[in-house]
Amino acid sequence: ILLTSTSEVYGDPLVHPQTEDYWGNVNPIGVRSCYDEGKRVAETLMFDYHRQHGLEIRIARIFNTYGPRMNIDDGRVVSNFIAQAIRDEPLTVQLPGTQTRSFCYVSDMVDGLIRLMEGDNTGPINIGNPGEFTMLELAETVKEMINPEVKIVTVENTPDDPRQRKPDITKAKELLGWEPKIKLREGIPLMEEDFRQRLGIPSNKN
């Protein structure tokens, strides 16, 4: 059984980058904690069944992933920025804008998951792209690549928003022979093309 867990198990990390042996810094009663703690308890149950019943398990801790076919209005930051840029809407950066995320293109993620399933290591193993970007850097990149005319505005942040997020993928490299290949600037145009088709907004670039 594959559990697609999440980097959110690390909470607002006090260790950077995050390694699999870090236990995390999670607020158990915060507005986001149902997600964080739900994934943490799922990992607990997986290992209980693995130890008690010999169930074969794999746990992947997935960091931010993006690519074509994502829901256009799902609230994820890459989807938001690309959809806003295509629609000529301001890019809404949550304050302070210096918080970081690491973005893995979907085909790299799928490759990592397949390698995890085909190997014999239970995990948990971080699967993500260690390239780290602030939210302002991401917004500037999307603006530059998709719509240089669009404005960037700041909005209030959600409570307990992690300040930093970057995977240590040493384990994935050593145990799975995996590391991501597609850089953010290569992945964004592929996602833009898909979003434009579904939104029916062609590019006006020459």
C-alpha cells in the first residue's frame, strides 16, 4: 500500500532542509492542523499495520507538485498565479512573501513514486524538488514568463503557514536513484499551455 503523505507533516519546520528523521513542528489545534495531523496519523497507522501484520507499505512525503490537469481554482499557489496571469488578474502573494516552497513537476513526481513502489524500502522518503523559491520570486517568474503587464499584490496570510519548505532528497537519491529533472522555468510553460486550453484564452505572444 502506498501512502502519499506530505511535507506538511514537518509543520513549520525548525530544521532546514527537512530530512525524513525530523519529527516536525506542528500546531495540533490550528486552522490547518486537520491536514497536517491527518497525514501524520495516517503514517502512524501504516507503520502499525506494517509492524503488527507484516503489511507491505511505502510512504512518500510529497512536497509541492505542479503540472497540467490540476484544478484551475484549487487554491494552490502555482495554479493561482498561472490562472491569474492568464486572466489578466493581479497575482495575489500572501504576506510576507518571503516564505519559501519547493516545486516538483508532476512527471518527476510520478517517476519517484514508481521507483518507491518498485523498490523494497518502506520509507518515509521525501519526494520533491530541492529548488527553493520565495512566493515573491515565484510570482515574478510567472509574471515574466506569462504576462509581464500583470500586477503583483499582497494579501493576508493564513495562520500557521510554514515559513520554509525544502526537501532533503539524499534518501531518494541513494535508495531510489531518483532526483527531479525538470526545472520550474521548464514546467511553467507546460502548465500554462494546459490552463490556456481549458480556460479558452489563447496566448497573445508572437
